[in-house]
Amino acid sequence: MDWPPFLEFSVPTALAVWVAAVAVSLWRSRPRLPEPGPARSDLPGQEPPAVVSLMVNRWRSDEDAIDSTLLDLAARGFLELRETGAEPAQTTARLRKGDGRSLTSYEQQILDRVHRLSVNGETTLTSLAFDSWTEARKWRRAFYQAVVQEARARGLCRPRLSSTTRRALLLGAIVPAVLMFVTWWWVDSELSAKVPDQVTGAIIGAAAVYLAQYFVVDFGWADQTTPEGVAATESWLALREHLSTVEGVADLAPADVASWGREMAYASALGVLSADEALVRLTPGARSR
């Protein structure tokens, strides 16, 4: 088959240029973790523990965001955590009135989950796990999206790709799609004169290429940190430096929040607590564990 000079390598070349543009955009906007400031023992800001957890994890979903929110609710009086056995896994949660402050949607999610599974006003932390992966993913997605929205409202992060960059990439994606349309139409017309509708095949090919590019742009990339967020992250990492040196913090049990207060919730958000003391594992396997 004799290819027109402009078609022989046009589609792969156009796609390679577009992929390179996407890669550069994502690399330049990647969330960075700054160096921690000087170690400090006081809480450096008013950000909720869940926001802090995502902040120090470069806006990627992390189980500590859920755990720290539950601990924070207990520290603020919305929950009472009691260790009823020798193992932290036997900790129970009971709803309380709280400190009167309004709750965010993701905090209310946890309280609703506790209320739904309570028997005589009380439930175990392990019973908060879901029976199905579908339900767990839906719950977690809503939780993390609400946390990110709050962080954006506080000016700590913004979408990975700006509206201008996103618009430019989607406009640029038209070029490979158009070239695919022309190439597909040319191949159909060269291979068989009996093709009933060469345009239909060409449209399908072009649409497939454009949709693939669209999904890459709208993949759901982790947010990027704003300058205000970088400054806040430095301060919270400084607190983590301090907490990691305090003896016994890593081995705290959930019920210890009654004496430690919100500081324990932030220790959880910063990943200082031992991974073995995980509180809310919402996947179906958590029940058996």
C-alpha cells in the first residue's frame, strides 16, 4: 500500500508529542513533600487531622486519614472509645453529644457508620468494616473526595492540571484523532472498494483515540500543593519529627485518646502511631482480621 507522506508516521508522531506534553505537565505539577521545619511540640495549625494526613502523603488517599478522624471525634467528645479486652482490636465505640462544633461531611460519615452498626448504642471498631468491596470503595471515595474539597477550600491544594493546561491538552488531543480519522479512511478505501461506509470506521477509530486521551487527562491525578500548603506541610512535618521522638507514642492504644486528646489524632494523621494499631479498616477482610 502506498501511504501518503504525511500519513505514514503522522499518528504515532502526533501521539508521541501529545504524550510528552502530558508527561511534562504532570511532572511539573507533581505534589512535592518539603523538608520539615525545626521540630516543634505544639499544633502548628487548625487543619483537621484528615487534611493533614493527605497533606503529608502528597494528597494520596491513606488509611491514616480515616483513623485520625475517628480519634479526633473521640477527642472532641463525639465518640467514647473503650478497650474491653487485652487487644486494641477489641475497642468499642459509643456515640456521645460532642463539643457542639459543626461536623464536616466526612466526619459525619464516620458517625453515621458507627450509629448504623451500633447495638445498644455501642459497636466494635472491627465491625465497621464493610461486607463488600463495592460498598467499601464507594464509602472511601466519598470520604477522600470530601477531605480534598475541604483542603482546596482552605487553599492548601488545587487540581493537578489547571483549567488552562487541561483545555490545551484536550485541544491538542484533537490532532491525533483527526489524523487517525484520515488514516483509517485511507486504509479502508485502499483495501476494499466494497466497504459500505468508510466514514463510519474512520469515526470509530478517531473517537477511540480521543477518548483514550481524554481519560488520561481526567484520570483523577492527585492534587498539587499550593504555596500555602507547602508552608503548612513543613510545620506539620516538624511536629511529626517531635512526636516520633516521644517515648510510647507509637504504641498508644485507641482508648488512650481519652488522656492524649487531639494530639493523638494528629499523631495518627502523621503516621507516627504503629501500623499494627490501625483502627478503621473498611475492606471486607478487616472483619476476619
